[in-house]
Amino acid sequence: MVSYCMSKASALAFHEGLAAELRSKTLNAPEIKLTCVHPTWASTAMIAPHRSKIDGSGMAVIEPHVVSDAVVKQILSGRGRQLILAPGVGFLSTMRSWPSWFTGGLRAISGT
């Protein structure tokens, strides 16, 4: 699980670093738009063996077309952004901006 999470974190770090580089004065490439897609569980073969656990946890499983439709819509918008596809947990998308003392306290309470 850690390697899977790290691959997602590294994709986000790459997206943010590339965006910063493209905005810098040395490249100044405002015409290039970047989007990083963050879906929750999608109903694919990868999660099939874990589907009952995911469903039992109360987390939503989205259909793959929800992800592809959102990506196409974003491309056609002509803008770049982070696309968070997490039905029912939208407020959690702000977690990266929460102070570390607060998220650390939450982890201590939850035992993770």
C-alpha cells in the first residue's frame, strides 16, 4: 500500500514542480496547462479483489467513465488544475493545507 500511495504523492509532486517551472520567468509558458487527476476508488480490475472491503468501509466506488468524462471536460475547458474525484469527501481534498500539528493530532487519535 505504501508504494501505491507514494506513486500518487510523487505524481502530485511532479505536477506541482512542473507547474512552478512553467510559471517561472525563465520558461514563462502560460499557454501550457497542466491537470493532475486524483480519483478515489474506481471500479477496475485492480480493486476487484478488495471491492467488498471498500464497500464495507462506506467509501464510494466510482465508475471508470466518471474519471474519463471529468478528464475530457477538463481538457475541453482549456484550463489546468487539480481534479479531485472523491464523491462525498470533498472537504478532505483540503487536507494538504491543514497544519501538520492538526493532522498529526488526528493521526494520533485515529491510531494511524
